[in-house]
Amino acid sequence: MPRTRPFHASVAAAVALAVCSCPSPSTTVPAPQQGGSPPPADPSSPRVCSTPPDVLLSAQSCLLPSEHARIDRLAVALPTLEPFFLDVRDADVVIAPGLSPECTAVHVLGSLEFLATSDTVSLRPTIDRWPPAGPVTLTTESHLTSPVAAPDGLLVDATVGAGVTIRRVALPCSDLAVDDPFPFVSTWPTTTPNTPAWLPLSLPLDLLLAPDDSTTLTVVADDPSLLPFTITERHDDLVRVALSWSDGSAVSGWVPSSALVESTAPGYGDGPSGGEAACREPGFGCSGPGLYCGPATLSPGATVYAEPDMAPWATVVDGSGAHVMRNENTGWAQVHRLPGVSDADGCDLSHAWIPSSDVQEVEDLQPGQQGQPM
């Protein structure tokens, strides 16, 4: 299916219409089989929402199209099997946060269409320096987590610097995109090291939007030294503090002067860094009569099962670029690879089976490709 690019002003109305029209999942997604209760989940695994995702999606939905969408550890819950977890890349998604950030429904609209839940949906603003004026300024480098449904969008926690987060910032769906859940946060305060600064005596710190307004923003940090505020105004026993970071994000608000202590702005390095492990190369043990391992195309509309003839959970939207193990003796094919979706602990899918009649082997292989009947 064609990928939707980040929002532009000319398509804002169309996106708003799409959000309104996506309160419930597509009827093409197969319903899970009825059966007994699933076994208890591993306590070390991400939590699986007790509310079915189709119910959550009917309440509050945000359409988040992105060419570079990434959601890790999506939970697919089935009545007759233990939940399994998937990673999603480069797919349009509809998310519907519940009352808590640990229960977010996700409707994936990529090579496969399916419903899942997540407790780790990560977002970012699509517009730099958002909003243009106000107590909080975010950039496309800001990392947004813990989404909670709000009347006109989402409330999110915004990471604006290494170890610094602003809680429950309101953002409209139209200005959000799915983000890498493990970004490299390397921004630092723009204060000059070893200059006067005011640090919180305790954390978290609540900032009033105005001296006569009870509305607050909550700033949390790993250490008070990460918040070297400057004082810009005074009003009775309140002071207005401000702080910005190297990527352009910023926060300001009012606090009692007694909540601060004078210090000096510390120096900062380049922040944490790291890399993502490369995906392992495919390696499939495939030998015997009637077996085929290699590139294939899946029939659009084909049902995907967690096990052969058991627990349908997805529908094929775009089946090109697949890699399968097809067994003519059983009439089933296991889908090992499909662009945009993988098991959470590797590249190969372990719960994706379709009837072999829905698999078309790729005959014209490129040089170096493997795909021979065995």
C-alpha cells in the first residue's frame, strides 16, 4: 500500500477526516478464534491490555501516518495462545490510548493489517519548534512517551534533554509521528558552564503557567543539576524560570523562590550514544520433497494465522517481498520475512502462517538470491 508522508498544511483536512473515520478496526481483520483463557503472561514481558484493542479504538483514535514509523513490542493477544510480540516499521498506524499509558491500542496498516496493544508507544513532533509560543517548546528531536487520550489529541511526556522530562504536554494528533523508542538523546542546556543558575531543591518540579493560574507543568529529571534555570521575572514570592536545550526545545514557568537554590551551571558532554544491533541474516533449514524456501508474493486479502489453521490475527495488504517456507505436503506456508513487521526479538516471524495456495513463488530471481524447490 502507498505510504503516507508527514503532514502538510494542504492535507491537514484530509487527515482530520481520516482520524474521524477510523474509530474502529477494519472488517477485513479476522476475528480471533473463541476458546479457553490464555495462559498467564510472563511477568518480565510487556503488559498486555485486558481491554480488547477494537474496544479501545472505538473510543479515541489518532491516525499517525509516517514513512519511518516504528513501534517495538506490540502485543498480539489471542484467546487460545500466549500473547506474542512484534516490531513494526514503515507502516501507517492508528493508535488509541486508554486511561493509562500502559494500555494503548494499535491498528497497523502496513504489509499486514492487524490489531495489537502496546505499553511503549513512542512519538515525536512533526513540526520543529512546536508550539511557536508558550510555556513549552518542542522540536522534532523531542521524544514523547506515555500517551493518554485527550479531547483534541494526546497528553504525552516529553523528553527534552538527557535525563529531563516534562509530563502531560497536550499535543494534537496532526502534529505527531511514531518515533524510534530508543532515540539518542544528546541535547544539553544552553546555559554557559560555571555561570549563575538556579537549581530545584527537590524533584519533580511543578511550574505554574502564570502567577494567578493553577495550571501546572511537571518537570522531572535524573538529578537537579540537569535543570540550571535562569530567573527572568519576579512576582511577590514567585519567580519565572526558563531553560532551553541545544536542539531548541525549552520550558518556562513560575515557582516559589523557596523551591530553588542558587548554584552554577554545570558543564555537559555530548550525552549518551550507542547503536542498534544489525538484523541477523536469514537462515532457514529447508530440505525434503514438496518444500520451497525462498522469495514469494502473498495474495492480498489472505488470512494470517498464528499456527496452521489456528488463531487468525492479520490480513495481508501487500504481500510483495516475502520470504517463506512452503510445504505442499501440509498445504501451509510459514512466512519468515515480510517488509515492515518482525518478531520483537529478531527478524524472522514465528507466528505467521498462511495456506500455501496464497503463496506465489518468485520465479525471476535477482543474482545472488536463493529460492529453489527442494
